[in-house]
Amino acid sequence: MSRSLSDGESGFGMTELLIATALTGVLSLLIMETMTGFSTVQQATIGSYGAVATADGSTTAIARVLRSAITTGYSSLVSASPSSITFNAIGLSGQYGTMQVWTSPATCPCNAYSQFTPSGGTAQPVTLLGQQLSNGNIFSFYSTPPRASELANYQIQVGSEGTTNSTTLNAIDLVQLTATVSDPSVGKTTVEQTIALPQPSQPGQ
């Protein structure tokens, strides 16, 4: 049963209603800003995961190809540069030949490719290994350090023009792969892998 207000009681007046409406508006705005901020962070996180996956996938694919390297009495390498490497390898069908891995175009974003050429045969189709890389110079070269922490001190400098010098190539034991992918929301993401090349006394894998 309802009752009417007595003279000593009062309901919500216009002022109270205006204050309540204003507070509701402010609360709604705060909730909207919070949700928008959460969405932005979520998108940045997803973007970051995507960039890492792209960079990691590129280095993994290139590393897999590099592990097909074999020796022919001396170095596995035929030529080396920061953006391209050619090495002796065994193809999927068991043929001996050379494998080239390179990035193109010269300006990035660029892609990484590989191509196997059997000895005395025709080059096989080009394979895409990685895409949307921010760095074309994905290779750096090292001799084996006594301790892993000293790797930087054992870098073998190879200029952008590359080298086929046998003395330089024979000194290279390790190839470091560095793939960088840019994402507008999180900046650059870099993934590295270091691959040990087979030595003359060690059969290729």
C-alpha cells in the first residue's frame, strides 16, 4: 500500500536529479575510456604476438634450410654477405648442389627466399622463407668463441658486397640470423638464432 509524503518528508528535487544525471554521465564516460584503453592494449598485445611469430617463423625457416649445409672438404660456404649466403647442400631428393638464401628487395620491408641448384642441373623454384622483414641484412658471421658470452668478439666482418674469399669463408663457423619485424602498435620486434655450420670432420645434417 502506497503512502503520500508528509510535510516533514521530501523526495528528489530538481537539483538532486541533475547531480545524479551528471554523475551517471561521468561514470559512463569513465567506463567507455577504460574499455577503449583495454581494447588498445589488447590490440597492441595481439600485434606484438603477431610480430614475434612472424620474426620467429622467418628465422626458424632460414635455420632449417641452413641445417642442410654440408662440407666438401673445406668450408660449407660458397659465398657470404649480410643479405645473401650460398652454401653446399643436399636437396630434398638427395642431390648434391648449392643453396642460396637471400633477402629482396634491397629496401625493406623485404622478404627472405631460398633456391636450390643441383650440381650440373637446373635451379629449382624459389621458396619464400619469411616476409615483411624490416632488415635486409639478416646474416652475421663468427668463428667459434671459447665462451658463448664472448661471441661478439669473434665476429668476422663481411662487407655489403659479400665475399667468396676461401680464407674468410673457412674461418666462419657460426651464422647468426637476425629477423626484425615492425608493428605500428609496438615498434620493432627482433628474433635471433645462431647456427653452427658443419666442419670438414663433421658430416652435414
